[in-house]
Amino acid sequence: MALSMLILRSIVAVFMITVLAIQVNSQDMIKNHTKGYCVWYGQCTHDQKPKNCLYNGPAKYLNDTRGQQILSDRCPEFRGRPTCCTTNQLEALTSNLQTMEQLTSRCPACWNNMRRLYCELTCSQDQSLFMDVTEEEYEKKTNVITAVDYYVSPEFKEGLFNSCKDVTFPGNNEKILSFLCGTSAAKCTPQKLLTFMGSTTNGYAPFDIKYRTKLAANLTWMNETIFKCNQKFIDPRNNRTANPCSCQDCTASCPVPPPPLPKPKPETIFGLSILSFSLLVAYVIFVVVFFPLSIFCSMRKKNNSYAVVADSSKYGGVYPPVSSTQSTSTDSSPGMCEQLGGTLETVLRHFFTKWGVWCSSHPFVVMGGCAIIIIALACGLVFFTVTTDPVELWSAPNSEARREKEIYDSKFGPFYRTEQLIIRPTRNVPGGYKQSPYGNFVPFGPIFHLDLLNQVSL
């Protein structure tokens, strides 16, 4: 009995210790979501992808000159204000934004929206209002953040996506969303774009950043001003007016074609188009003329019909009576058209008969005459030339472009376009680049060495 009571007390004690540990752990994950408070500050790891330290305290001022310089260049919105980032975090942000700037700098609005997204994430003094730490690890007596929830407003997501969806990467003439979205640009959406950029599976994010679609309790949306790609705006980095993106990188910047002119109202006669009215008149004339004429000709043939009877000599000079059962045949005299057709047929038959007899009787004269006529007609080929010069084909001799080209050729010599240029390095020195400040070195061939490329560009 005493042994069973001891076992029961041990079980209860283990259970209480487990519950207490869970409560303590849950208390560690509770954050103070207050204006001016951070969720992290500083870096706790120093590997290739450093992670930030958990810090749920008030934002701090940067005292480092290097950090202030980076903050003023990358995140000028926080200049002179307390932040939730250190110089090391700003250096890591700068390194990560370099690749993003190369992809999006063609469109100032897209680049500034991307920059603002990550500046708010990294350094905003109000992090705790729109961010929440969901996963952390305890390493070297510090809490290391491994996953956060980032509450970006639907309006900011949509504006960011719209400003970047048409931007083209000149290296391969593809949309940059094909690189940033993890799928083709045609299938990319605002949520897919942010989900892929915040996932560690892309090879760049040091920890998971989950962009939530539903707002949690005690939190607010990060909803900063979004820049549209077809509008001018004041760039916070230099306080200068940034131009709208080009038509190639922003469909909204393309000029709107004028509306098509209304089709002219067709002319009508009695409510019918001219063609329909003309066809109707022709049909009525045909019906009015053809049918009466046909009836008239048919009645005329009946009046000219006669009966064919036997010879009267067989009956003693007296015609036998015509009975109703005796067969009759109808005949009529040929009309004027039939007479003309017969005459023309007779004339043509006699003419071509004589022509054929003469040609068959004089074959050499016929073939020689034909050859002389063909040669005479083909003499113009002597003056025929094929124009292959594109200048002669597409530019008139008296055009302004032709005169300018002749003046240029006379002063500086003819201009030739380079068809092919072969560059060969003389030294076998490999080139390459690093995927990130702490990433692996990706080697290229000697042709891509920076010194050689600089010499070629000069």
C-alpha cells in the first residue's frame, strides 16, 4: 500500500513539473505588441545565414556611424529615429537587397516598394504591431528566431505585385517574377510571390517569413504607402522625382490608343442599302422581262406548228383525213440569234481550217516566225538588273536619309555594321561571383573575368 502511494505521488509530481515547463515555454512565446517595441534586435549567429536575436523591448537609436550611413541609404524613412536593427543586420540587409536591386532597378516604383517591404521588416520601430515570432531556438544562452509571421496588408501586397509584374530582366528577356515567385510569371500571384521570397527553400532567406492573410488579435497590418509604376513620386533616398516605369516594364505606362472612329452610316434607299436595292431592282427587271418574253415565244411556236401527213399521190391525189390519233411534229423557222450564231460558226470553221492547212504546209516558216517574235520580245532582259543593296531597296535616291548617308560617307568613309565579334582571353584566369556574402563561389570561364570584360567594353 505504501509502495503504491509512493508511485502515485511520483506520477503527480512529474505531471506538475511538465505542466509548469509548458507554461514557462508558452510565456516565452508571448510578445508585447506595443507601439515602439521590437521583436528582435541584433544577430545571434554568425554563419552564412545569420539569424536575429529575440528582443521584445523598446527600439534603440543607432550610435554607429557605419550603421547610420547604411540606414540613411537603404531605409531613409527611419533616419534619425530609433530602430530595431543593428549595424550587422543593416549590412546583411544591404547584401540581400543588392540582388533585388539588380532585378528591379529598371522600374523605380517596383524597387522602392520591395525595399520598403524589407526595411519595415528589419528595422521598423513598430515591429511588434505587425510581426510575431512563431518559432525560436535556444542557443548559447540566447533565443534565436527561426520563424516569424509578417502581417502585410492586402493593399500593399496587391500594389507591390502590380508594380513588379511587368518588369523584365534584360539578361534573358523574362519577367523578374519568374525568379522571385518560384513559378512562371503567368501563374504568379501576390501571395505566391511573398510566400516564396520568405521561405528558406529559396536558398536566400535565413529563416521562414510567413505572410499571413488573416489578422491575428492585438496586431495591425503593415500598410505603408505604395508607389504605382505609371506615376511619378518623390524617391525617399534622394528626395528627387522618380520617373514612371517604361512601357516595357509597366503596362499601365503604355499610351492608350485612341478609340476607333465610328463606322460611317451606310447610304440607304427605302431603308435598304444601295447594293441590296440594286440587286432587288435587277431581280424585278429580270422577272418582269423574262417571264412575259418566255410566254410570248412559247405561244408563237404553237402558232407556227403544222402537221406532217402522208404523200397525196399514194391516195390518188387526195389527202387522207387527219385523225386525232395521227402523230404530228412541231417545227419553226430559226430566229435571228440562231442565224447569227450559224453564220459566225461557218466563218470561223472556214478560217481556222485554212489557217491549219497553211501552218501544216509551211512548218519551218511558222516555227521561225515564232522564234523571231519571242527573241524580239525578250531583248529587254539585256537591261534587267537585280537590286540587292538594301539602301537601294528601301531608300529613295532623293530622300533625306540617302543624302545624309552620302554626306557621312564622303566625310568619314562608309559605315559597316559588325556581323560577328570573337573575343578570346590570353590568360587562363577563371572568373565568378558569390551568390551572397556568405554563399559559395560560382566559377565561370576565363572569358567572364572582370578585367577582360572591362577591356572589351573600352
